[in-house]
Amino acid sequence: MKTLVVIGSTGSIGRQTLEVVKAQECLLVIGISCGHNIELVTQQVDIHRPRFVASLRKDPSLQVCFPRTRFFWGSKGIEELLDAARPDLVMISVPGVAGLRYSLIATEVSGRICLANKETLVCGGRVFLDAVQKNGVELIPVDSEHSAVFQLLEGDVKPREIFITASGGAVRDLKKAELQEITAAQVLKHPVWSMGEKVTIDSATMVNKGLEVIEAHYLFGLPQERILTFMCRNSVIHGGVIYEDGTVKLHAGVPDMKIPISYSLNHPERRPMDTEFDLTSESLLLEDIDEDKYPALSLAREITGHHARQIAYNAADEISVEAFLAGRIRFVRIFGIISSTIQRIDLDAPTSYNEIMEIDRTARIIAEEEVLRCSSL
């Protein structure tokens, strides 16, 4: 049985990954990692009995409860876990730019990376892809949209265009003027998906789709103008490909992240899932996206392929979303902070991880300055 390490096991994707593995009995979980959720990781260790566990927060009682498990603590813990475990597969489900470091290490110690971390490609760009190629690692996307296109492209000729879909998030039926006073609680009520706070807000600003356009650019080797975006309100169409002869292939199914998770773990096989898609009860309708209402998507297209600006886009979004959740800025200020931060970044494309992180650090400082400026308005 092949071995698996789940980086970010207590997050939404990490929890669902462990549920899929338990239900299918398809892999041996030999390692898991978490940030500070000791209570949940304790339950996961009790169920899956991994040989290795990493946690940012040190809790010696875990070692007492599970004497046969090797624990790693602190900021280097996940790196040490990956080096010790050297699994067949790694699920990268930790959010944020931190995931890039773990993805790069995974290229050196595993045979397949199941990638559920957008920042790895948005911020890592060619640096990460070069590491994948150099080490001969399989890269399988987990995002439902990229998984859809990946599956449609497999074994086929290159299409003229591809497309990915967006739900529109919680604000999709509000007019632009109505967004001025919207609260975090309102934005977090996603109409379709159950996700973490950051990605739910990114769904509402369409930053999430902007990040996915950039990600698709690197995954599929297409310029941004050949990566189309549409709104699918019920999220049953995840993606599609369009060929030179006008043929369109759609990937549709229940909006359940366990399906692309299972595919990434079992590829090229497909395991039975406890899901049923009724074609007669769901509308297969796509709509154009109003990029005036969602300017973050247009901005992402403008900077696709400009590595330093991509890093700044992501860093500024993380800072502004944190500020919005903390009540420091209004929802409508998020885009302005991202845009202003990018305008102030004038750096060459990075060629190493350290250079990537230096651009990220610089962008975060600038973004914090922009947050303070918006807070005073």
C-alpha cells in the first residue's frame, strides 16, 4: 500500500482527505501536520496512527499518549517530518505562501504532490515547476476547477482555450453600490461551498478566481487570454476545454471537494464515491462574469506571468483579508490595497525560494501601510 503525508490535516481539505482515505482504505497515512489545533490532531492520530506528526505548537502530552509516534515541533517540524517520512504521496493542503516551502521539499522526497495550495504556483511559478521537472514528480491539482481541466486534457490534443468557473460567492446578487457596508459575517455565508474563511472571502472578491487563472497558466502552459472564466451559480460545472473545431467538453458533477481529492490520490484510477449527480435536476448554465464588479479578476489577468507582481497580489490579499476579518477595513477596500501594493512593487522576477520570500516580505510591509492608510479614511 502506498504511503501518504497530509500537510495541513486539520484544515478543510486535510480533514476531507483523511475521510476519503479512511473510507476507501486506499493509502497508508504515515504522517500528518497541523498548526495549533491540538485537540483535532489528537483525534486524527488516534484514528490513523501515523508514524510521524508535526505541529507548530508543542504539546508534550501528545508524546505521552502516543509513544510509538515520532513528533516534530515548531517552524521546522513539517520539513523534518517530510524528510523522515519520504512518502509516495504528499497532500499539500496548508493555506498561504507557507505551502510553497513544503511543496518544494515534497518534490525532493515524494513521487506525487497532490496540490491544494494555490500559492505554490502563484508565488512559486517556474521555480516550483523546475523543481517538479528536475525531480520527476507527478503534480496533480486538487482545486475542483483545475482538477476538472486536468482530467479533460489527459490523453487529448491541446485545446484552443480552457475555462474554469466561479460561484460568485456571497455577494453575487448584490449590486456594486451595496458592497460598501457589507460585513464579514455576510461575506462568509457562501451559497454553495463549505470552505475556510480566507478562501470564502476570496471567492466573494473573485481574488480566488484570479489566483486560479494564474495557477492554470503554470499548470497548463496557456496564456491568460486562453483561460476563460464563467460563473456557474450551482457549481456543478467545474471547468471545460474548447477545441479548434468548436467542440466543447465539460466537467460536471456534485460540488464536493472529496471527489477531486479522491482523484488526486488514486489517479489514474477512479474509486467509487458516495455521491450521485442527477443530470435532470441541475441546470448546466454558465454566465459571464462582471469584471467591473470584480476588478481583482481583471488585475490578476494583467499580472499573469509577472512573477514578482503575482507574489505581491497574493501577499496583499492575505494582509487585506486579515484586516477585513479584524474589522480594520471595509470589504470594498480589499481590491484597492492589492492594486496599490502591486503598483509599488518594482522588482525583478525571483530565481530562488529566498528571493520569492523577500518579495513576499516586502509586499506585506507595503500592504500593511496601505491598510493603515485605508483605516484612517
